Amino acid sequence: MGAHERSPPQLPPAKCRKKSSTTTIHSLSDDLLLQIFLRLPSLATLVRAALACQPWRRAVASSPAFRRRFRELHPAPLLGFFFEPHSTFQDPALPGVPVPVFPSFVPTRRRDRDLAAAVRGSDFFLTSIQEHPDKPHTWEIHDCRGGYVLLRNGDQFCAQAMAVVNPMARQIQPFFDSGHVDTFQGSRGTPVEFNARLLCSEEDPTSFRVVHLAHDESRVRATVFSSVTREWKIHPWVDVPGRPRRSKFWLRNGNMQSNGFLYWVYKNNKYMVTLDTATMEFSAEELPQFMRNRRCTFSVGETSSGVRCIVYAIDFTVGVMLRRTDSDGVEKWVLNRATPLDTQLDGVLGKLKSNYDELLIVEVRDGFAYLATSKKFPDSQNPSWFMSLCLETMKLENLFQGTIDSGAHPYIMAWPPCLIACLAPEAMEPVL
């Protein structure tokens, strides 16, 4: 057979092309999406991701279980410290009229780009209140909680008011009077009122309460402002154990809070007064003898699992105390562990450690103690170092160097209201 008579070669049958089965991230179920979000490194990163589109925001906002799990895995990040003004200046042009210093903010040194973006996009200079046309610029800071800053107008020539500011949302809550007019009514001796405390709710961050404590010669009383009613409520005087002798001002003005409990300590460190803000009941208990050491500083807070704790420092040793029930069924503060930090401080500060005598406990929040180095005779050549101590691992992290001649308030990033289902989607969205 000739070549021209041969049958054409048979081509192999064409392969059937499979239909595309590409899956996009937008086709993921909410459960899978939230599992991915759990692996994000920080709350700041989660906020940026969740606000990328409405379905993602709704997935986070509609799941309290996810928010609880995320908090367990990723402690809310520290963004920096607010410092109270420690003095006033005199304007030569206005002799006798003080010009107060406004609270300042020092950010922590963070390599996380999302945390840095959160600070850059926020109003930590509190310009929203400094530039308010109806209020003088004489504000002092009282507390930082739940992403809010509680401020009080300290101008003696003006009617005193309080303000609650959210730096990340660049918003001010409506101003309110700085206290109840009858706070000192029925007092004995010389009454004293302390700085206000701020109480916030994780699941409804648009509402808050403010608590003032007053004491007379042997009693305490609380007054409470509610953001819902916009009114102050005054509670009765309550007797507590004997105050230190020779002292009319026998309680310290502190800022200790843990799981809805507020704490104040006697100046001799003998007793601690506790207010349960759920029932508004006071109690007082004697502190361990070793905590009456003049070189002992301490604060009450909570562990990463939410357990109430006392963290104390004596020289360069830090201890943790927890609530325990003894054989008689009585709850007491019991030492859990004490850790010398000399070696870690040598590694963190090097030769600079020799410039300091002790550690101070600034505050305890969410499983971290915030510390500052201290000297018996402070000088400008050796300002304090601020550090964080993880209570689970007892490892130190150096944050920044600054002056601690005024009150320091750690600012912890809070969940924005727009990621909580009970609030409007546009409510106070952060600038990130």
C-alpha cells in the first residue's frame, strides 16, 4: 500500500477539562474565618483584618465565644503610659495664676507594625479635649480602663467637671459634674475624697461607671456616677477597722482594681479596704506582716486567667499572692511564689542596674505587672526604667526610660465597640 493510501493517524481522545474549583477567602464559612483570625498575632492586627469588610466585622462582632477565646490567646497589648502632671508653672505675665501641665503619653517600643499604626492613628495627645472651646485646659488624669481615659478639670477658678475620652476613637463622652454635692454630708472630723476610678464593661464598652471614695475619721463611703442615668448616687457611710493613730489622712490614694473589686490601703499597710462594685459592699482585711515593710510596694490586679492577685516588690525580688481558703473556711492572701530578678535586671539594664536601689510596682493588669526602677535619692541623671513582667513566666521586658515623679497609668488597647454585636456598626470605629 502506498504512502498516500495509508489511513491518517488516530489522534488520542481529548482530555476533559475539569471545572475550576478555586476557593476564595470570601467563600469561607464564619467558623473557618474565625479560626484563621485566632492565629493573628495581636488585637491590633485583628481589628485591621475585621474592618476590611462588613462580613468579616459581623463574624467577629456576632461571636462572644470567639472574643473570649481571642482574649485568652492574645492578652490585650500595652500601647504606652499616661503620666499625670506633677507640677504647675507660673506665667510671668499672669503672676499668681497657675498654668497646669496637661497629661503626657509615652508609647512603648514595639516592633509590631499594627500596634505602631494603632498609636499613630489615635489621639494620645488628647487634643479632642484640649481644643474643646467650652473647657479650660487644666485637666488631670485619674484612671485608664477599657480603652478610656478618665480626666478631671483641676482649674480652681472654674466649675469642676469630669470627662471620659477614647483616644483610639478620637471621641469624648459628654462632660459630667466631678462629684456628688452631698459626699461629705454627715462626716466626722476632716473628710477626704480620693481620685475617681473607672469601671468598664468588655461587652458594652459604651457604658461606664465612675466611683469616688471618701473617708472621715473612721468610715468610708462611695459615690457612683452612671453613664446610663448621667447621675451620681451616694451610698451610706460604713465603719472600717481603726485608722492609724496620729493621722487624719489614713488611706492612700491608689489605683488598684481587679474583676470589679476596688482597693485602698491604710498608710501603715496594716489593712486593705475592698469595695465590691457589684453589691457596693465594703470589707476590710489585715495584710501580711511582711507587707508593712517600708521598702515593699504592691498592687492588686489579675493573672492571665482572671484570678485576683497581689504583686509586691521588696528590693529586686517580686512576689505573687493569691486568694486561698484556709482550713477554717476563711479566704486569705497566701504567697504563691517569690522570684529574685537580679539576674534578669543585669541582662536588661547591664551596668545601669547599679544606679538603682529597688523596683516599684506601678500596676498589675491582665497577667502583667508593670514595674519601674527607683532610687532613694532620685536625680535627672538616672530616670527610671519602665518594664513589664509576665506573671506566668516571670520574664522581664524593657519598655522605655522616663521620670516617675508623677502618677503613671498604663494604657491597654481595648476591643473597639464596632466589633461588639450589641452596638451599631459605625460606633466609635478606631483609626488604624
